[in-house]
Amino acid sequence: MVEAFGEGTAVKALARQHQVDPKTIRRVLDAAGARELPEQLDVLPDLAAEQQPEPDPVITLDLPGLLADHLLANGDETVRTALASGRTIRRGQGHSLRITAPLELHRAALQQAAALAADAAGPAERKAHRVYAARLTAVGRP
């Protein structure tokens, strides 16, 4: 019980778990010294280190060939570098490019290929953009 309280379990949750009054749990914790304050209150924990954002996950997605060709011609340098490291996969009449990159780079590639989602683009280009957007949405929010 003292270990569960130390890990962050609430007193009322412990009381429900053991089917006793919360006062009983508090008495037991006080007797064990689990609810005492630390001796050095002037030393604050480093909350900034605990709240650092997680690094962007690296994922593998298949980029349709029409989007890859468009990005090779019109994408920025980081996207073109990622495309150069991709592996070409033949599928029927077309191809896909399997890219392993951070999620943010996939999002950037989708945004740079937004011209293929416009009404002026052909149906195959719009479908390629839609397919890649759906793959990206399945992995994480675009």
C-alpha cells in the first residue's frame, strides 16, 4: 500500500481497493511516514526536464510515384534528400517510394504536394495525394 501511494495512487483509490475508510489508509501511511514532506523544501524538482516533448517518431510510409516525381522536381532540399534515400517498389503499372523519415518530414512532403490535390490536377494525381494523406492520417494526425 505504501509503495502504491509512493507511485502516485490516490488515498481514496487505495481505500476503495482495500474496502476501508480513507482515514484508515491515511493513518497507515502516516505511521509508515509515507505522507511526510521532504526535509529540503527549498530544492524544487526540475519540471522542465520532465516535460520535454517527445522526439518526432520515425515512420516508414509508401509515397505514390506521382507524388514522388512531383516532389523531386518541386520539393525542398530535405524532402528531396529523403526521397533519394527511399526504395522504389514496382506495383502494376506504377511505382511507390518507401521512405523512412520523421513524421514531420512526411507532413512537409504532403503539404508541398498540395498542388496535386487542386481541381486543376488530374484524377490520378488527386488520388495519389489522397492515398498518401490517408496513409499519413492512419499513422498520426497530418
